[in-house]
Amino acid sequence: MSAYRQLVDRFNQISAIRGASSMLSWDAETMMPDGAAGVRGEQLAALAGVAHEKITDAALSDMIEQAKGEALDGWDAANLKEMERSFHHANALPNDLVSALTKATSHCTHVWQAARPKDDFESFAKAFEPVLKLVREASVAKSEALGLEPYDAMLDEYDPGMSSAQVDEYFGSLQAFLPDFLSEALEHQANNRQFKPLEGDTPTAAQEKLGRKFMTALGFDFNHGRIDVSAHPFCGGVPGDVRLTTRYNDDAFSQSLYGVLHETGHAMYELGLPEKWRGQPVGQARGMSMHESQSLFLDMQLCRTDEFFAYALPVVRDTFGVSGDTWESENFKRSLLEVERGFIRVDADEVTYPLHVMLRYRLEKALLSGDLQINDLEAAWNDEMKKSVGVVPDRVGNGCMQDIHWPSGAVGYFPTYTIGAMIAAQLFDTLKTQVPSWAEDVQKGEFGAVFAWLRENVHQKASLHSTPELITQATGKPLDVEIFKNHLRDRYLS
Amino acid sequence: MSAYRQLVDRFNQISAIRGASSMLSWDAETMMPDGAAGVRGEQLAALAGVAHEKITDAALSDMIEQAKGEALDGWDAANLKEMERSFHHANALPNDLVSALTKATSHCTHVWQAARPKDDFESFAKAFEPVLKLVREASVAKSEALGLEPYDAMLDEYDPGMSSAQVDEYFGSLQAFLPDFLSEALEHQANNRQFKPLEGDTPTAAQEKLGRKFMTALGFDFNHGRIDVSAHPFCGGVPGDVRLTTRYNDDAFSQSLYGVLHETGHAMYELGLPEKWRGQPVGQARGMSMHESQSLFLDMQLCRTDEFFAYALPVVRDTFGVSGDTWESENFKRSLLEVERGFIRVDADEVTYPLHVMLRYRLEKALLSGDLQINDLEAAWNDEMKKSVGVVPDRVGNGCMQDIHWPSGAVGYFPTYTIGAMIAAQLFDTLKTQVPSWAEDVQKGEFGAVFAWLRENVHQKASLHSTPELITQATGKPLDVEIFKNHLRDRYLS
């Protein structure tokens, strides 16, 4: 068997083990009784250990070198490149550091969960200090292994090939634009887009039915996935068996509905990946920015257009059995496009969301480099919030302690949310030209052509190209912040 | 670290990996969308492969030899013995044979599922032939590795330490007794125990509620387990996270109810195993006979007593909102103790069930030894059914093709059902003496003392002793067929 074929077998095996972990993580959030957390932790640790053994096996390095001499092309050549990337990432950290990080982040997320509602910054800071120290060590180790700057080495895990220089360019342009634009949009909203709260009962059972109706219309394949309830919505499982979740609030149906649409976007990407390359590095989704672009393509682009509202509103009214003037189309639309200065990232609209993200990006870079001390984090956060979003958190639990990312050691993840939003805007912009029937289709609740385009240009490409190449091939140009800005202008100043 | 400690770590790891498999198997039967079967198969195969690698690691053999010099006692000594047993079983079969068996049984169960409803014996036989050939090879390989006769080597996997000589003794005595007893019981029933079918609606939702009520009363810990629906009821998951299943038939509530009680018996055993020894061979349930004794202790012993009926009937009536003379206590009891000559093992009552089992035991031994050819199986089956149960299957799908055991390569499993029934009778017989409050307790729906006794005498002993030792310690005497016979006489001739 050729070295490359041996690698293919090995990666199939690793992928199956990681897939098993993914299913167990889904179960832990949706089905598992609370008392089983300890037992489940041991199962997940054992599988992580086995997958780590398999990918840090020294023989892999030789196989990769040998395979390079095997004259591969196309998908196979790209696959070998991704195998090597995967190998380097996994081998960059010594085992001691990996297990120290696992322990420290597990402890810190645990402390954080209890400390956040109590605004107990001190406890959080104490548990976060070793995490930050170990993340810094990890970034240095990855920097050496990958030949990247420390922050870029972290970023590379979530968005392969992305650099902080590139992020700085995008974010510089957006930061210069957004605060003023936000004021303008809010003024426009106050003058032209007042709305009345939607009145009527929207009970959980009907919300669930509604979510399934839209998932079905969008083409979600219930023969290869399901939807359940969890405290924190996510899209889990594996390609071919996607498990997405939502949560229901009787009094706020649109949160769940757009949550479902968001996760359905992620799910359609996983379900649309090429079956032939399942289990191989090249067959995986391209990265977190591209993944977020697929959720936001539905959540913030397609499903907040007039065309979608025209299709969706009758379905919503019918499912809830509601009527009256608050459910008229203009009021419905305005209620779903409200802009607001707020403290909380996950509740933010698409205008303020990037401000939340860019603030985190600046602060986590400063934390990693040591320019910012944990003790100064709260003051820096509040100061940046004031300048950027225009509000200061009412309490630290709603401020720098609001996200799970840092306690869990995920530094370098935040930028992908906003890069994803930019990619989504650019993809939709292109789709409008290339699939001119989209508007008519969507008003009728037909999404076949839209997803055929996404499948061909994004999903089926998996990790064949780098993110910038993928964007350029799909849209005819590199990622362009102006398209996102124009989208915001069109939507919020009209 | 001592060799024994290293073994403990290794077995914890193996147990966690197998536990992960067990959760994924549960998910496949309860939650997984159909289209994901292929993906799931790959995950399960990868985990089985990893667990197999870990337990067939040549270093284990040395560690075991070293650990024998480490002066262990009590639980540790027993654990080492079980480790060795586990190692020998896993290493008895060459890898080629394991993977050939996996393929052949997977193919055969698939063929069997389609062939059974169509009475297509020919297709089944063709797929079963390679399975039988490989099982025969496996029994020879195990025979050599374990120093046991081929059939005994198969039996040992399900009921450690049990021999066919011992089974022959039990079954010889039972076979000499049961056919005549069955006629007597049926005559007694016709003369004294006629009953009217229970009348009224027993919809699935109410059945589910009823099952949960009884599980709660019995002490099932919903913080460490759950109940769901599957096509074939089972008790899965792991100790600390037990997943049991049932199925509902609106018109036959007692099937589901006693199914739930049966699986709850299995579940209570798993949940009652000593937490300290979780993940270690000595901490596991003692074997399939002992496991079945725990399910039958509820299903056939405790929960079919007058005392249980006195507690249960008002709960049943109340949950379904039914009344009338068919729901009076004597009629209710008779309906749950009906004896009948039938074709199907899983539908059989406790009088005919052992006849079904003993028939299979005789035939599978003959198949394994080569004394019986697959082509002669149907005739042999029907002949034995006529002599033993007194009826001939209406069709081959209800005859020798009814069980999944043989298609899946499980030869040596069947005897454990009836040995389990005998153990259950003997345990309950002893409990009545040692926990004299049982009758009063059970009538009040209090099961604490009953389960305290089971926990102390069975569950907490895990695999510390052999099955015969465990029975002798718990009941003061070796397994005695007469106790089971007396139980049947008391119940069905009174």
C-alpha cells in the first residue's frame, strides 16, 4: 500500500474516532442525565487520547514525506497538504502542555459558570491566569512549529491561512466605519422604522413546528440529521448525521426561529460536503469563518430579505394562529431588523455584532502579548465598549465575563464571526447576480436553486482551496469589506 | 508504577472506549436517523478496532505475569484474574478471524432481517453457512486458548465458568419435568383460571407514564439513566448512565409494562455495581445468566406476586382511567399469568420459555459439532418443537429463523436465559426468608428493603466471585433446579 493510502486509512480512523466524540458531546448536551457527566468525561478523554495518539504517531511524519514523492494531484494533493497541516497542529504542542491546558480550561470554565452570574471577577481572574499563561505557551510552541507569529498560529487553527495582518486590514476599515454608521442607523430607525411588539401567543410546541417547517423548506435532510433542545444552541454531529439544537422561549419566538435558521446554515454546509472525501482532511469544512458565513447566509442575509419575509410571514401567522396589525408585513420586518446598542454579543444585531467582535480581537491580542494584564481587563473592556458600542456594561457578568471562549482557551476564534459575516454578504451579493431567479423562488418558499449554487461553490469544495481562493473562485474577487458595508447601508438606511 | 496499576489504567481506558461504543449503539437504536447507519458503522468499527488493539497489546501479557508477583488480595486479586480472562478471550482469535466474523455476521443479520418475513430459508441458510463455519473456527481457537471444549469455550464468554456438563445436568432435569408439567398447568388453567380480556383504552402516552411510575417506585435513578423507545427493547448504556428502551402497543399494555420491568431489573444491576470498581473487569456484572436473573427477578418473580398485583392494580387503573369487572384483581392476575403453547420465544410465558431455550441449546450444540447440517435445521426444529412445546411453527419465519442470535454468531448465549430464570427463582426464594417484611413492603409499593438485599448480595459483588460462588453466598446453597420447579408448581397449579 502506498504511503498516501496508508495515510488515508489512518485519517479515516481518526475521523471516525473524532466523529464518535462529536456524537457523545451532542448527547451530553441534549439527552444525558446530569449525573452521568463524570462517566461521559472519562469516555471523551479516552477518545481524545486515542485520536491524539493516532495523529502524533511518529510514523506519520515519514509517511507524509514519502507520500510527497508519490505524484499526487488535485484533491489528493490538497488532501496531503491538509494532512500535513493537521499533523503539524497536533504535534506542535508537547503532551504535557496539552494535558495541562485541558485541566486548566476545564477548571476555568467550571469556575466561570459559577462566577459569571455572581459578577465574581476575582474568582474568574484567578482561574483564568493559568489558562492565559498556558495559551501563551501554546501560541509560542505553535508559532515555532508553523512558522507564524504567535497570535497568527492560534488564528490558523480556526481559519487556516488567515493572518492578523489581514484581519487588521479588514477590521481597521470596519472599525473606522461602524460607530458612525451605527449612530446613523439608529437615527434612521427612530425616525422611520418604529414598530409595535408582535402580539399573541407563540408557544414552544408551535415554535418547534415552525422551525421544522422552515428546515424542511430549506432542504434539510431529516434522514441525515435531527433537531433537539439544548441550553446553548449548536450544530453538532458529523457530516451524514448532523445534530442541531435550539432553545425555546415562549415569549420570543424569533430568537428560536433565527437560531434554527442559523444552525440550519451550518448543518447544510456539513450535509453538503463531498461524500467521497468524508473522513479525510480535505473533505472537511474549510474553517470557522467559512462555516459562520454559511449560518449567517441564512440568519442575516437570505432570511431577512423582503422576499423571505413575504414567504415566511403567512407561514408564521398560520402556525401560531395570530393576526392583527402587529403581524402586518412592514411591522413584522422592522421587528426583525431592529438595531440596538447592547452589552451582550450573542443578542446583538448585525450592525453592532462586529463591534463586539473587534473589541474582543484587540483585547485578546493584548492579553496574549502581555500588553494587557488580566487585572486591567474589566476597565479596558468597559472603556472600549463605551467608545465602540456606546454603552458600558451594567455589571462585569455582562461585560468581559460574558463569553465562554477565553475561559475555555479559545483565543483566535472571535475574528471568524465577523469575517464570516463579510463572506456571507459577499456570497449573497454574487448569488443575486448568478441566480437571478432567487427573488421569485424565495417568495414561493423554493430554495433549491439557492442551495444548488452554495453547494457547487462552497459546500462541495470542502477544503480543496484556501479560504481566500475559495472566496475568489465563488465570487470573482477577494473578500471585500465594502460589500459588507454596502449591505448594511442598503438594509439600515433605506 | 506497578504492573498492576498499569493494567488498571489500561482497563479503565478500554472500558471508556467500550462505554463510548455502548452509548453510540443506544443512539443508533433510539435517536439516529436511518440515513446515518453507514457513518455510525464506521465509528463503531473504529472504536472496536481501538479497543481490540489495546487489549491484544503483547505488553499486556508481560504486565499480567508481573502483576501476579505483586501479592494482591481481595478485589485486586479477583480483578487481576478477570483481567487475565478478558485478555485470553480477546487474544484467542486471530485478527483475520475476528474481521471475517464481523463481516459474515453483519451480512447474515442483514440477510436474515429481509428473509425472515418472507420465510426465505434458502437465502438465510446461504448467509448463515459461512457464519457457522467461522463460529466453529472461533470455538476451536478459544478451546485451545482457554483449555475448554469448543462449545464450553463459547459459553464461557457469556457465563464465565459455566460448562455444558453443568448445563446438561440442569436442563436434563428440567426437560424431564416441563413437558408434562406444561400439560398439567394448561389443564389447571382451563379448569380454574379462565379470564376475560382487560377492556378499555391503554394509549401509549399513559403506558409511558405508567412505566415511569413503576420505575420510580422501584428506585430507578433518573439522574443516571433514561428510558426511550426502540424497535427491540434492551438495556444499554454504561453503569452510571443506563439507557433502557421499550416499545408500546396501544392494545397490549402489559407487554410494554413487563418489558419495562424486565429492563429495569437489568438497569438496577448496572446502577448497583460498585462505583469504586467501575471500568475494571472485576467491577462488571458477573455474566449474562446473572444479568438475566436480575431482569427476571422483577419480570417473572417479584412483579407477578399477589403482593405486587395488590400494589400495582390501583396504579394501573388510575393511570389508564379504567374500571369494570375485567379490572378486578383475580381477573387481572390471571391475565398476567397465562400459559400458552406458542411458536415464539420472546412472547413465551415462564413455563414454556425454558422449552424454547433448551431446544435451541441442543440444536446449536449439534450445529457447532457438525452433527446437524443447516439444511436439516428446519426439520429438526419442527420435530423438537412438536415433542417439547407441543406445537409446530406455522412457517419457518416463526420457527428456526425467529432469533437474531445465530445470524449474529452468538452461539452459547441461549442457555443463560433459563439459567437466569433458575437463579431468579432461587434468589427470590431466599429473599422471602431473609427479608420477611417484603410482602408488606411490596403491597405498599416500597421496594427499598428488597433492593438493599439485592444490592448487598448480588449487585455490589460484581465479578468478585464466580457465578456458582455468588449464588451459594447469596442463597446458602448451589443453584438448585428444584427451587425453580417448585416455584412453577406453586404458581401454576394453585
